[in-house]
Amino acid sequence: MYLGSHVSFDSKEQLLKSVKDAISYNANTFMFYTGAPQNTNRCIIDDNKIKLAYNLMKENGIDLNKVICHAPYIINLANDLDPSKYDFSINFLKQEVNRVNKMGVKYLVLHPGSSVGIERSKALLNISNAINMVLSDNCDVMILLETMAGKGTECGINLDEIKTIIDNIKLKDKIGVCLDTCHLNDSGIDISMFDYYLDEFDKVIGIDKIKCIHINDSKNSISSHKDRHENIGFGTIGFTNLINVIYNKRLESVPKILETPFVGENKEFPPYKFEIEMIKNKEFDNNLIEKIIKYYK
């Protein structure tokens, strides 16, 4: 099983910092952003830091082929009402793909975008067209479309929309899907019936396209379309349902990434070390939050 979490990536240590965080959580994979997801500030990738990160990964049994990067939220490929903003999103995604490729990371998760005032069918086509301009044969990065909760005018909220985007992408071997359990729940998918969802996914898209799963509980009820993550077992999805997703035999080789909230009065303590341990033990700990706070204090 490949189990990890979102980790830090700073301008000083870069990918090396990400690897150190993952090791501290007892993870064997991880996901990072190459900079703050809300802005365009990016540092120059340091080749030496990449080499140091590779060595540390090798020493600790972390497979580079299972590492995930996430594209920034500011990219919106769905809306082209303002051509300059649409071009910015395309060009910035190109830069991110190049940065990820330089680090040897294979997967880049992408929020498809929001239609914001244009016809939905046009928005889905915009996403495909933009990705076609970004992907190339001489780049090893695969873009993973993330399943979305349906907040506002988000695109990619069901299998039909994901399929429509993929159908219009030329280099289909360079496009995949990232499932998010909180987003699925909030979009209307009953996670207790996850195997039925996988059956449908396989019919519509093909289960081989699933390359990453974000493991999150949800603060909201099914079909709420709100997208608010909760710590494992403390939300409406529940521990047992999430364990069944994580240990699903059909997704055994797919990296599972925790994006659950930090805890504490000021939300300053990462839960990942303890959530990973709880998942490995397959036993829910109702006192998990208190243990995390006590550990870091």
C-alpha cells in the first residue's frame, strides 16, 4: 500500500523538505505543491536538492513513481471569457508541468476549473483544449483530473463530465484521474457503496485511469456540494468506509494521499503521522485529536 499525505515544499530545501516531512509521518509516498497554491510565487528548482531528495527517498523506501504533485488552485482552464486570464492559466500550468518534469515526478493533480458564467459544455471543451496545449510527447508528466464536489460552478463533478474532458484530449496516455473521497461524498456518491462506484467508473472511463486517491472525511452530508475536509473517522463518511476505500484490492497500487485538516486551537498541528498509524492498524481512535495535540505540545 502506498500511503502518505500533503507535505511542505519550501524555497530552501524544496523536494528534500517534502521527503523529510513524509518520513516524519511514517509515510511511503507524499503529495506537494511547488509553491503556495493560491499564488504564482515559485522558486528556481535546485538540481542538488533533487539529488539529495532522491537519495533520502531511496534510503527510506519511497518510490518516486508514486509521488504526487498538485497544481495551484489559481489555474482555471474552464473559463475563457477573458482571453488573457485563460492564456495565463494555460501558460502557468505549462510552467508547473515543466517544474514537475524537472524533478522527475510523474503525476500532477489538477482541479479542472469553474465555468463562471459560460455554458457548461463549452467550459468542459475549454478544459480539454487547454490541456491539449499543455501536454506534449516529450514530457513524462501525466495530468490527473480531480473529481470535484460541485461547489459553485466547478467542473468535473461526475463521471460524464470527466469522460467528456478526457474524450477531447489528444494524448490520452498522459491524462488520468484523481479521486477525492470528500469531493465524491459532497457531489452525491455514497462511499459505503464505493465498489459500485468503481464498477461504474470502469464502464464509463476505465479503472486504469485512476492514478491517485485523496483520502479525506467530510464535514458535510452527502450531496452537500460544499467541499470541507474532516479528519479520518470524524466526519460523515466514517472510518470503516474510508478503510474500505484505502484497502480496496482493485486500487492496491494507487497512491492514497491524506489532505485532512491540521488540529489544535490555531490549526497548527499536522495529523498525518497519527492518521497513517490509525489506518495501518485499521482501528479507529476516538481520542486521536487529543493525542495529536499532546504530542506536538
